[in-house]
Amino acid sequence: MLKKQIIFILCMLPLAVFSQNMDWEAYNPPSTLVIPEHPVTRAKFPFIDVHNHQFRMPEMDLEKLAGEMDALNMAVMINLSGRGRGTTEHLEGSLKNVRDHFPNRFIVFTNINFNNIDSAGWTENTVNQLEQDVKLGANGLKIYKSLGMYSKDSQGNRVQVDDPRIDPVWEKCGELGIPVLIHTADPRPFWAPMDEQNERWLELKTHPRRKRSDTDPAPWETIIEEQHNAFKKHPNTIFINAHMGWYANDLGALGKLMDELPNMYVEIGAVIAELGRQPRTARNFFEKYQDRVLFGKDSYHPEEYYTYFRVLETADEYFPYYKRYHAFWRMYGLNLSDDILEKLYYKNALRIIPNIDKNLFPD
């Protein structure tokens, strides 16, 4: 009997040693594909990052940050969080730090608060604040996704992106000649059922607070339509649609919007993985709309820029994104022409964002 038990254990041993219960989200084998690789750690041309957040700019060591920018060939960083703590003092502190140390390397945008939109004089006060912030040195307005998602009036009602009380603000931006960089909603799959059909399942599993629904806070289509309505109502104001308006996975639809809304520009922050998985379609889009796409990154981690450069500049094949939960697929380089790269990296931003030092860029 003991001999049989020993034989049984020995027979089962390979299964016990080599079998593994592994969660699907942990499966991430390196590719065995052997192909040429051309990692890029420095952009081919000096570039302007139009989508960055430095909430601690008043007290930051800008020399260290500028050194990191030099290594990437980032000529100018746009800090969208000028009122990082919601105060004029924070904006003034950011602008002073820039003026005192690197006045030609950083551009600061201001922000506004919508939560008290139904208070007496909100519109007039906000327009006045905007004018004063521009006089202080702000060169644009950044709108967070809280507008349309989280901002509520005193009655608890969601503040819509196209709320008429905001119209004078958009108009004032046009009068002042400053662009509005606006982030509206989140990727559309965040609103879809969290099942085997949802391409963002892994992201929603690891970041459950990102899940939305038609009642939390509203249907995706509704929020996005509100944004487009605001663009249509204010043709003399330039809007930079953050994250390609969440249409990077449907460039045909985005192209129709670009045709319909000539005052709308887009930036590529946080959607490079969408572009990299459709290199031919994305390249065609960049060729057609080369005058209205800007470089943006969103979160600041220097090593993550390398993936952006590689997608934009090379013809490499089948390489990974740096956040698997965000994009589990592989990507391909667009191999954009120098003319398009120059427009994407700096020329388009120079045309619509005031007071950037043109001497930092090639003639």
C-alpha cells in the first residue's frame, strides 16, 4: 500500500511543480518576436508639452525640472494647474517662480471653479478673475473634467459643459486671445458594462473608481455633446480638446468633428496607445489634420515620454505600452514625416498659445 502511495505522489509531482493558478491580469509574457528595435529617449525636435500638471510650482526646484526637460528635448512645458490650490496666491507664486528662474521654459494656465455657479455675480466675477489672471501672466485656461462630471450647483444639480452662464467666460477667452484646454468625461468604455466585452475591463478592475454609468454622473454621449455644443456656440474661441476628445479609437468620427468645428484642436495626452495600434489610420489622420494636433502627455514621468517618441518617430513594430492595465495590446510606429513632427511638437502650439519664446525653436 505504501509503495502505491509513493508511486502516486511521484506521478503527480510534475503537475504539482509545474501547474500554476494564475489570474488573467497577471499574464504578461514577453514577446518572442525578434525584430529591429529603435528606442527613442530624446525627441527629434524641441517640443512643447501642452498638457502637464505641476501642482507645486510655487515652491518647486525648477532647475531640476528644466534639466529633465533638456534631456527629453522638451523646450517648453505648459503647466495647466496655475491655480493648483484654487487661489490667486498660488497662481502668483507659480508665475513668480517661473519669472525668477526660467521665464522662457514654462507657460502657466489658470483655472476656474464651477461649484458656486448659481451664486450672485458668478459670471461677472469669473470673467473678471480671468482678465486679472491673464494680466498677471496666465496664457490660457484649463478646464478639468469636473465640469460636466462632478461640479454641482447649490441645489445639487450637475453643471453642464454648455451651461449658458459660462458663455461669457468662453467669449472672454476669445477676446483675450487665449486658448481653452478642456478635458471632458473619460474613455467611453468606462460607461459600458464591466464584462468580457469591455476592452477596459482590466483598468476598471484595478481602478474601480473609474467606472461610470448613465446616472453616475450622466450618459457619456450627453456629456460629450455638451462639450461640442460649447465649441459650436463660440467659434471665435480656440478650444484644445484634451485626449483627442476620447475619439482616438475612432479617428473617422474625430475627423468629422474636426471638419465641423474649425476652432477645435486636439492633443494626444494619454491616448498614444490608441494611435500606436492603428499606425496606418493614425498616420493618415496626422497627415490630414497636421495643423491642428498638438503634443501633450498629461502625467509627468520622464521615461514615459520615450514611448510617445517611438510611436511618433519610428517604424518599429509590436512594442508594449508602459501601463498594461491601460493598454494590454502592442503598438507600432507611425513614422511621421519631419514636417508633421515639427507641427505636432511645436509649430501648432506656437500659433495658438501666446507668449511662448520662439527663439527656442528652429526657424
